Amino acid sequence: MTAPAPRPGIMDIRPYVGGESAIEGVSRIVKLSSNEGALGPSPKAMEALKALAPEIHRYPDGGAEALRQAIGARYGINPDRIVCGAGSDELLGILCRAYAGPGDEVLYSAHGFLMYAIAAKACGATPVTAPEVDLTANVDNLLKAVTPKTKILFLANPNNPTGTYLPSSEVARLRAGLRPDILLVIDAAYAEFVSRNDYTSGNELVEAGDNTVVCRTFSKMFALGGLRLGWAYGPENVVGVLNRVRNPFNVGSAALAAGLAAFQDTEYAELCKRHNDYWLPWLSEQVSALGLTVVPSVGNFILIRFPKDAGKDAATADAFLRSRGIIVRAMGAYGLGDSLRITIGTGEENQMVVDALREFLKK
Ligand SMILES: *Cc1c(COP(=O)(O)O)cnc(C)c1O
């Protein structure tokens, strides 16, 4: 007798480990490990959540009508081409299951978001990576890595954990160089933070064909990671697939209500954007001034590279920051064992990070 066996690939998955949130014996924790919005959720989102409490025996609107309408109106896109998900992670997973399987390849850049490998293996497909240049996705390398088996290309733009991005001209060149039957999934989880004239989340590529989809999330700028809410904008054929494969009530009523309130609180979103616009360059400059290498980021986090010297390396820095109650993200799982990723926090938290790193380097 043998136990039931999962499909090939499943046991190769290294389970995703989220950012830690506690240190034994430390009461005040500064959690900068998961790129959650520094200022917390919109007060209006919190009110909407409370107001919903007496109604939670009701099933949610499985079509997420009000939220899709609001998103469509804001971005000038057709609400019928939007699908909401329990975080964008759910949508990335569904796309993998629907478009790839055993024998197929799922392509992404070397330091792309960890979920792509998990989603690929979970559906039995083979994850394939293409080398980056200066910790940035490289269109030529991605195109060279395409084989007849390639079914999906995931591009996080901007990428997590590097914080780097491709300008829209490069993403368009990528799309143009890919076979039309390859699904390009642009994961724009940090789009709200980017202030660059040459950046777009990629909606124009969705509209130009039937093979590109953009995924967005409420977990970062809108700071609703605990509720699980994301959305995809895609062509009719891809939206039809997502709506067939997702669970009918995949997004809960709490996420829908708080998400809509957060989305409509544009004043608060602007405050969060201004906060990041100030503190992202501030933290980058302060950490660089300490002699560490900071990868130029357009998101709400920075990747810091440490020297290899014993006592000054990333692992020792991580332990030192923890001893000060500061939790950041170690990058071994991304093949960047010499780096730490730090989320932009409140002004006080950012100052604590700089002070702690200064003390660490002086030791
Ligand atoms: C955080 C993140 C996501 C996941 O967001 P959820 O909507 O919380 O599932 C997706 N892609 C990237 C690149 C991220 O950093």
C-alpha cells in the first residue's frame, strides 16, 4: 500500500515563506519585510470594514461589480475586462494552471518574484529563468530563453525584490519579439509607486492584442495585504478563462468593501505616494552614504547589497537588525544571499534602519 501521491512537480516546490513579524523577547517590532504600505490602510477602508460586520453572513458579490466599475472608470478601461482575485497571487496561479501544464515551460527573469516558480511547479510545468543585467530583466535574454515549449512569460514590472523596472518601450519590444501564442503576464504590483515618464503598467499592450494580461494588487500601495485582493486586466479571451477557473466567490465581502473604500480615498493614496516619493530616495541615499550598495528602486522597498567580508555580510547585518527589533527580508531564496530587502517604513522606522546600519558597520 502506498500513500496517495501528488502530481510530479508538487513536491519540488519550496513553500513560500512570508516576511516574519515577531522576534522572541522583543516587544517593539519594526516590520519592514513584506512591502506593506508604511502608513497602514486608509481610515475609510477601516470604516467600511466595520460597517460590513453585521452583513458577513451574506455571500459576497461574486462578480465584484462595484469594484470593477470603479477601477474601470479610474483607468479608462472596460470593467468587463477586469477580474478580481484573492490577491494577485491567486490570479497568477490560475493563469499558470489554465495556460501551462506538464511538459510546458514558464519563463521569467533570474530574480523574478518567487510566486512564479511556485505557480509553475504547482501546475506541473517547468520554470525557466533568463539572466538579468544589472539586476534588471533583460528583453534580449528573455527572448533567447524562449523555446517551443514556452507557454507563459511572467514579468514583474517593477520587479520584487530588485526594485528595478523596464520602460514601456522595452516591454513593448518584449511582446513584439514573443510568439503570439505565448501569454505575457505583466505583474504590476508596485505600479502605484512608480513616478517615471517612461513607465506604464502595460494596459496598452492588453488592448493591442489577445495575449497580454496585467495583474495588480491592493496589498502594497493600498495596504490591504491581510484582506487578499488583486485584479487582472486582460483581453476578452483571457478574462473568459479567468472567470471560468476562479472560484465563484473567490473574493470575500470584506476585501471588496474595504478595497472599494481604499480605492476611492484618493487623498489618502496620494499621501502614501508622497510619503514614498520622499522616503525612498532618502533611505537610498542614507544607506549609500554608509558605503553600502543600494539597487536603484522605483517601488516601496530597496535592495541593499553587503560586502562578503565575515562580520559585515548580509546575514550578520540581518541578525544585528533583528537584535534592534528590525525585521527585514533575507534574500537567499532569490539567489541574492549577499542582499537584504528593506521596505520603506514610517519616517521614524527609516531613521531607525539607518542608525542601526551605521552602528553595525562601525562595529
Ligand atoms: C506582493 C506581490 C504580489 C502579491 O500580491 P498579493 O496581491 O498580495 O497576492 C505579486 N507580485 C509581486 C511582484 C509582489 O511583490
